[in-house]
Amino acid sequence: MYPGAHARTAPDKVAYVMAASGEAVTYRQLDDRSNQLARLLYDRGLRPGDTLAVCMENNARYLEVVWAAQRSGLYYTCVSSRLTAGEADYIVNDCGAKAFVTSWDRRGLAAQLLDRTPVVQIRLMCFGAVEGYEPYEQAIGQYPPAPLAEEVEGIDMLYSSGTTGRPKGVKPPLPMSPMGTPSGVTVLCQMLYGFTPDAVYLTPAPLYHAAPLRFTMAAQRIGATTVIMEHFDAVELLRLVEVHRVSHTQVVPTMFVRLLKLAEADRSRYDLSSLETVIHAAAPCPIPVKKQMIEWWGPIIHEYYAGTEGNGFCACNSEEWLAHEGTVGRPLFGTIHICDESGHELPPHETGTIYFAGGAAFEYHNDPDKTRRSRHREHDDWSTLGDIGHIDEDGFLYLTDRQANMIISGGVNIYPQETENVLTTHPKVMDVAVFGIPNEDLGEEVKAVVQPVQPAEAGPELERELLAFASQHLAPFKVPRSIDFEAELPRHPTGKLYKRLLKDRYRQALS
């Protein structure tokens, strides 16, 4: 199960199409080009276990690059194209990349990385080149499109998004299995989400993130067609579903919010009847938002909870969610344990740190301390992603927040996700971040920063309206002391909010 097999049986079938440019790449083209790059990498000395890094926007070359690494037995590290040079060089150096592939769109960043990444031996740039980089298309064009004599499966080595500090690479064991061996995500896509070769999968998020990358590659192992959005836009997503007769897609909760904030004329303009399965993850989804999406699109919405680390996987469909509102599902692999601060296991409905037992092995690359902190103090095979939650008597998991986000105000633990979920449902709120800022008496106080739907409405009157709204739904200690407004919040395209940037700004201002 990999593009090469489909290149033989259905060579002219579209493997993926770029949504904005319309460029379509067939399975034959994907297979040929990934073979050519694989041969270049082998010819230049890369062997199984070595690392390739790629830093590009969503474009038509991205998947041939990662498939070349996958079929060469390499680790491949996908670097966010939004990073600064200092952030990007840390990842490229930390992962030990011997090859680095980027694009003309990222040429400014690429030029800065030349002197910052001394271990890199091969530098390729797609769609053009600057000094120090070989033109990608010209370089691979010198090699035949035949596969390597010995192909073995590689694997991604991805980095956390760095919402609480320096990102860390999640390094799983290298599979070294025969090329075509199905991945775990491939099996999930087939068995749980109904992917078939006839599926059309729409991915609206950056391919450098774990879920978009892995699900898109799984769709190609199965032989489906993928529609890749260069950038997310709510109206454009609806249009693409109609135009391409999309059957499957995966989004994050902030995309649901953007869709629900659309004018009714935009929401009802497009034919969405082809949709069979809509998957969401990456962050907790407010209950009212999920309910409205199920009412709009029907009981086709699936949720899962997992991490790049692969230590466990929970899932639920619409029917299960409606019977257990707010859940992220029951474990399909890995056993859940909820523990208090002392490591003692808690009964159902009590909130604590979420641990998985029996999941995949992983380590944080070059960070044994973080690896150790992710393990339970008494059970080495129990690991946590740093999330807090509880289970019910039926074994369904509910997320509360992340440990790092917790606010301690007057000795009371406050989880800002709950306050965010309430404010998000206000019709005048497009996005919101809630976090703790220093308070001389309480230690911390609850602060909210809101991105309004209409920027002109930002001001004291809207602040009073939102505080009153929050007071109707939350205990007084969970209501923000004050609300500020921003034109746009620093949110990762995958949906994760960079609260650290906001918190640091306020702490510096108050120090």
C-alpha cells in the first residue's frame, strides 16, 4: 500500500490536486518524482536512519519529497513554514538533517539558514533557487524514475508546536519494514473512517503538522484522491466540497467556529451532500459548536484524541458524542489512567493527569528529561501528553485543559479552556484566549483576549457585554477580570493557540 502500487494499476488517477492553483499530480507522477529524489538522496550518501528536513508551504512538490524519504527508510522532519530563522535552525540542527528541501516561497528563510545549519549536506529548493541551493526539479531530473533496489519504510519525526517553549522532536523507532507495509493511520482510515480508493479527501491544514501529513499519506496508500488547500478559508472549503465532491475531510475546532460564523447565504450556497465523514481533533471543541455542526452537516462528524507521540488513541462518532456530550471518545488502543499530582489513580469523574498505558513507544529527541517527565513515576509504560481530564463510568474521556495552561488564583485551580468555550459561543466573538496574569493578592487573575467578529466593535461596551455573558454561564472565579481586544490572535494554522506569546507580553508589561 503506497503510491508505487497505484502507479502500476491506475497511473493516470489523480493522487492530489492543489486547490488554488488547480495543479493535479497523478499517481504515476508522484511515484516517478519520489523515486527520482530517493535516488538522489541515496547517491549523495543518505541511508536508512538518516534524516531529511522539509520546510515549505503546502505546494505540489511537498508530498513527493516526504514519499521519497518514506520509501528510503529515512526519518523526515517537517518544519513549519511560519517559523523564524532562529526557530527553524533549532529544529533542522536538532533532528540532525543531512538533507534540507525548501521552496522559492521560503527563499528568505532559506538564505538565513545557510550558515546556521552546518550539518546539512544537500540543499534543494523547489520552483527556483537562491545561492547555496540546487534547483530541485533540475537536480532530481538527472535520475531515473525507477525505485531503489531495496526499499524500506521510513517514518516521520515531527516536532511539537512549541506552545509552551522550545519544540521537541518525537522520535519513534524506525520501522525498516518492507515498502508498502500499511501504517497504523492507514488502518484507522480504512476501518474507522471508511476510506476507499474512491474517496476524495480534503485537507485544509498545513502538511507539516502530524494529522494532515499522516492522513494525506494514508489516503494515498489507499489510492484515494486528495484536495490540498494552500490556505484555509471557510467559504472556499465549502466550495471545494461541492466542486470536487469531497467525501472525507479533517478539520480543527477553530475551523468549525469560522464556518458557523459565516453568513447564512454563504453557509447554504453549496451542495455538501457528498460528505460522508468529517474528522476533527487537535483541541477541545466547545459543546455548542459541536452540536451546531452536527445539526448542519448531520451525524457524520467523528472526533479523536491523540498526539504526535502515538501513545494512545481515543475516538467517538456523532451518536456516541451526543450520548456523552463533550467527550473525545473511548480508547481504541492504549489504556487510560487518570492520576492525581502524587501519581495515584483516580476514580471516574475525578479530574487529573491523563496517562496512556500500552501505546506506542516514543522518546523526545535529545531531551531525556522531558521523556522522563512524560512517564508515570511508578509505571514506565504509562505516558502523558500533559493533558488534564476525567473519564466517566462508560470509559469515555473528557478533556479539561493542559497542565501548562492552568491558572492558580487565590489557591483555586482554574482551567481556561472552560472560559474560552463559553466566550467562543458569543456571536460577536471570532476567537478568544484565556490565561493567567500576575495579581499581587491572588497570585494570578483570569485574563481574556478576544478577536471580535467586527473589529470596529472592540471597546468598553463589548467588554461589558462579554463579561456579563460569561457571568451567566460561569462561576465568578472563572470569569475574566478584564478583556482586551486584538485584530488576530497568534494561532497556529493547525488550530493550536500560542498562549505563551500573549502571556509573556502581559507578564513583561506588568513586571
